[in-house]
Amino acid sequence: MNKNLSCYCGLCCENCAVKAKVEPAAKVLFDEMKKAGFEEFINFIPGGEGFWTFLKGMVKDGICVSCRDGSGNPGCKVRVCAQEKNVEMCAFCNDYPCEKFSEFFKNYPMLEKDNALLRDKRWDEWEKLQDERKAKGYTYSDNKNVITTT
């Protein structure tokens, strides 16, 4: 696992639906459209040129890298705080958990335990958990397959 694909808050980018499902689907769509010759006449379809440029960019560069590398909401309170405090991950901050996490815990119920694992066991165990999730096809938008720490 690439540590750069982890967010300050403790989410793993590789388990985000954008990274795990949308990017590969964009590549399939691009390849199929290219095989079918869309590149030659896409400009004749209203909005086609912009769409093709966007799709090609998704395939070449990906949609998102991580909030640590510049993607995501630049005004995210968690991100801004972590950068100001110069912490690698919020779980390592002396003030964690703070009020900035109340919404995160509602939307990502596994995050509190994940960050406790990261804080207590450091990277190896946290990465192992994220890799298990990825191998099972889990994404944060699909909480029915959540693998949690106990």
C-alpha cells in the first residue's frame, strides 16, 4: 500500500469508490470508445470534445491522488488542521479525536476504530486492514462489506 494514498483523517484512498471503481471503469469506457472510433467523430457530438478530454485525463492522470497530495477539498477542516499542526495523520495528533471528527464518524463509522488501530499499532496493522478491505472489493460508499477491527 502507498502511504501517500491515505488521508489525514484516516481514510484510505484505495478504498474510495472513485479510486477503486470509477477510475478503472473510465479506462474501460475510454478503451471501448477508442476501439469503436469515437475519437474521430467525438467533436460532432454536443459536448463531446470536453467529455473526451475529461475521460482521457481520467485515464491518463486518474481522478484523485489524495488530500495529502493536493486532491480533495482544500478547505477541509481536518486537512487544514493537520497541515497546520504538521501531523502525518490525525490519529497521531495529541488532540485526536477532536470536534472536527464528529461528522466523519457519522459518515464513516469504522473510522474511529481504524484510527485507534493506526495510533496503537502504527502503519503495519492499519495497512493490513485496508489491504483486506481492498481485496474484498470494499469501498467507503458500500458499507455492507465493512471489515472492522475488534
